[in-house]
Amino acid sequence: MKLYGSQTSPYVRRIRLLLAATAHEFINLNIFAGPDRETLASLNPTLRIPMLDDKGRVIFDSGVIYRYLAPQLGIAPLSWYKENQLTLINAVSDSLVMLLQCSRSGFDTNDDKLFFNLQRERVATSLYVLERQAANAEFANWDYIAMALYSLVDWTLFRDLMQLDDYPALLAFCLENKTKPMVADSDPRLG
């Protein structure tokens, strides 16, 4: 089993955390240029990471990879409530990735523009709910949802995308899980 991705991607990290006790090869790609970009394009027409190659079967997207791996790992399907939590995490992740890409492309993401306003609003409303859920210890089990949340919060801190002082439960959650398997090895700061 081969997992293709980058050390800095929060989507890749959640799958690496999920596979912490499963034999696999992690292939760290520079997805923006050179031969790694060509490898990505040859395997995945969406040009996105992560992707998993399991004996020649290539699976795209962290959510699809999770659904593919869950039965193999003996993990029950997510409840609708857990699916909603994952949707919140993905909404924040997607919006922050888009804002980061826009910023790197030379746009001022603080401009009063519809696209930027919608992304910032989505981040704020979703983080508010995730903060309440973290305060209620809803992520106490180290499952895929907790791994995805950890990957998001730590990546947000790593990229310095926003101040998280207004989210003490999320910061505490991150601190509490720093010693979980594969967390240190998958740290985006190593990328």
C-alpha cells in the first residue's frame, strides 16, 4: 500500500494518522512542480492529494480513502453526526486552503470581496461549532474525526493562518493529542 501526498497537507496527515499501525509506504511529493507533479498527474486527474495505491487500485480524496480503508481496518461506518462533524472540519480546511492559495497567488484575502468574505464566514461559523463540541469532549476518542480535527488545527497553527486564541478547547484538544502515534512523524513542520 502506498500513500501519496505531502508532509504539509492536513488531508494527507489525517490518513497517515489513520494508518499509523498499518504497513504502508508514504511517498512525499512536491505537487506543484517537476517530476512529482508529473507523477501526480499520471495517477490522479484531479491533481489533488492524498491518493492511495493499494495493489494498483488508486483511490482519490481523503474521504474516499477513509471509506475504502475503514472496513479493512475494522472500523464501523461513520454515523450521520460524525459525518456532520467531518463536514465542518472539511469546510474549514477547504476554505483555509483556498485562502492560502489566493494569498500565495498575490491576492489580498482581507479585501471585502464576496469570495473571501464567504470563506472567512464559513471558517468562523464552523470553528464556533467545533469549539463547542471540543469543549464537550466530543473528540475524546482518537478516531478518524479526531485525527482530521487535529490535522486541521495543527496545520492552521503551522501556516499561521489565523489566531486561535478564541478557541481554547480546540487548542487544548491539540495539546492533549501531541503524543498520539504518527503525530510527530507527520508534523507539517518537518516538510
